[in-house]
Amino acid sequence: MKTTLPIPSEVEEISHTLTKAGFEAFVVGGSVRDLLIGKAPTDWDLTTNATPEQIQALFPHTFYENTYGTVGVVSDDTEDPILKTVEVTPYRIESGYSDFRRPDKVEWGNTVEQDLARRDFTMNAIAYDLENQAIVDPYEGQEDIKKGLIKTVGKPEERFGEDALRILRAVRLSSTLNFAIEAETQQAIIDNAILLENISKERIRDEFIKIVMSPNPSVALDLSARLGVLQYISPELLKGIGIEQNQAHAYTVWEHLLRSLDHTAKKNFPLHVRVAALFHDIAKPHTRKWLNNQWTFYGHEVVGAKIVKNVLNDLKFPKDIIDKVTKLVRWHMFFSDTEEISLSAVRRMVRNVTPELIWDLMDVRGADRIGTGRPKEAPYRLRKYHAMIEEVMRDPISVKQLKVNGEDIMKLTDTKGGPHIGFILEILLSEVLEDPSLNTKEYLEQKVRELHALPFEKLSELGKEARNKNEDEDEREVEKIKGKHGVQ
């Protein structure tokens, strides 16, 4: 029976070129799966009985930079990144997987069925013959797609032993496709999860990112916890499972983190906001204490920033993502009672988290609220705080925005660089954060002369006090108000 699938012209042209030259050609893998599901493929792959050299000879613009036969065929007439490069690979027979990731030996196969036999899941072991509009499906992948089932090609223990990353891929696909994992395949994941120890952190990170960026990331993460896979992403996440919180929370730490993450996915927030939402309370199991008939978690944001930095470093995340997530976790507990807090405290918060991240911080806070089981992402208090941020964003919030800089101070004091420059700048910033109207060249130059006249020990003391105030004003405001109302 003929089956017509919507294949882009760029892919059709590659297939036609191969078949006109006397070779076989099949669209294969995830692209066929997605077409059968009704999704738009995110990449296109073809397989053929042509060798890499024969493939390259047929197309004007190609590249071949690997040992597995894959040739990148570049379409110069399109700007669509998904169709710009189509990968064409000879039929392959693979053997020996000593590193549990890559085959030790690759041979070119003679049939498409040989190539499909090496693939991971039945839904990915389907080939489409474009020329004859025929589907090749030796492992009944179409039937599993109809059932919404993830099932390995052949014995799951063998497939996971060949490439342990398939374990994480199965969990991830269950989330992105909303498929169940077949019982035997699921048991094999439990039995073979330890093989993930052989997989590089970079590979695990990449699958973790795909999970976090999926529409329902909690599904995959919760499943990974139940199947014994989560510890190979981060053992820290496991520590929140079953940890009850105080009366402000309807859920355990683990459930709260998953619900917070799902909210960021629903809002389509960027990666660093999603990761921060998942890890914002990661230190609660470390800081939990029973006081005044309830669980408390004092300082969990400070400890959490250190933990998440180590976790993301271990997973080899880029430095800019690590820095952003660490700041968002560190400052997610900002005090937002607009009846009590001052504009200067808001300025200091913006300074600490940076203007570039302040709105991301508000998004994390909104996700945190939803994750507690509260119905509103941004109640009046947070909306008012939002308005206060907009107000102070016009004011100086860092030494770079002061009307005098380090060079000005050296000229005014007839000195060279030294620690006194930093102390003076921190003192000036502290005053300007309190009252932005003081950020004038005249006032600050006068203040520089007064400060320079002080003994260095006194200047050092004032500078350190100012730095601490600039960084910790938000916490002091909180403690002051807690004391006023007799709470901890």
C-alpha cells in the first residue's frame, strides 16, 4: 500500500539524485517518526547503499568529517536551518561498544533492514521510500506510535549496552512525545541505569537540556527519579523527594520544584530561567530545621547558589548559564513587601542580580509561587514590586553609573591605583543607592576629597561597611521587619 508523506523539496531532490544514479535512498529515523505522529521534523536524515565517496560525488556542496559515514549535503538554495544541511548516511552494521556509547567497528550494510536493526527504538526504526511511496517497518514501529509506546528494537539490555545514553533518551522522549515506556524496556532501564556512569557529562547535559526545554519537563524528571536515572543527572535533586515543607507549601520540595519548572515551560521561558526554577530550593534538604512547631529553611538561597553552581559545573554547562542561574537562585528570596521595603533596598536588589536578570528573577519568583500551589503568579504585592523595579531602573545601581570613576578619584587625590579607590567607590555607591539625587559630579567630587582625608584604617572600615550594606540590605530589611512583628 502506498503512503504519501509530506517531504520538503530539498529532501526530495537529494533522494531523486541518489536514485537516478542507481542507488537506493530512504528517509529514516526521527524525521519519519515525527511525520507519522503529525509533528514537523526538527532535522532530516537519509540512508542509502551509496558509500560516503559516492554520495559526495553526486552533490556540489557536501562535508564529511566523521568516522561513521555521515555526509552533510548542503542545500544552497534555502535559508531554512532545518533543511540547509541534510545528513545522508550509508547503511551501517555496527559492532562492539566498549565505551557503552559508540561502536568499535562500523561496516557498510547491503540493505536498509540491516541499518534499521542497529537503531534504538521501534518508532525510530522506520524508513520511507520516497520514490515508491512505501514504508519499511520491520519492527512494527507504526503500531507502537499508534499505541504511544517507546519500545527498543530487539532486546532492551542489548540496545542500552550498546549506547547507555539511550536510557536518558527514552525518558526524554516519553516527555516530549507524551509516550509511555513499554514494560520490558522500562525494567531494562532500571536494571541498566548504572551504565550512565560511562557517559560523558556533556552528553547527559544535552539530554537534560532537552528535557528541561520540553513542554512537560516534570514528566521526564519524575519518571527518571522512579527509574533510578535521576542520580546520574544530579544526586542533589533526589534529596528533595519526600521532604515536607511548612504550611506555606502544599507540596514536598521535589513536587514544588517540578511544578515550578512546569510553569516556566508553560510560559516558554528561556533555559536559564527554567533551570533556576528547578534548582531554586535545592538546598532546602540541607538547611531544614524544626523550629517553633514548623520546618524552617533559613539561608537555603545562599547554600543553594553554591550547590547549583557545583551541579552545573559538573554537567559542563557554559559559564554564562552557570552565572545566571546561580544569581537567580541566590536572590530568589528577595523581600517584596512593598508596604515595608524601601526603594533603596530595591535598588540594591537590582544591583545584586544585575539589570539584565532582574525580570528573569521576577519570573522565577512567579514560578515559585505557582509551585507552592497558590493560584496567582503575581499578586498585588509582586506587581507593586514590579513597578518599584521599573522606577529604580532609571537610577544608578552600580559604580559604573556614578558620575565619578576610578580615574577621577586618582586625579582628585593625586594618587595611583590601590584599595582606597574601591573603598571610596563603594561608599559613594551606598549613598547614591539611598538617594539617587546625590549622583552629581560636584557632590561626589567633594565627597571623594572628604573620604581621602580620612586615615586609611577608617576609610577601609567605612568601605567594607558600605560594601556589606550594598550587598545585604535586602536581608537586613527582612530581619528588621521580622523582629518588629516577632517572627522568625
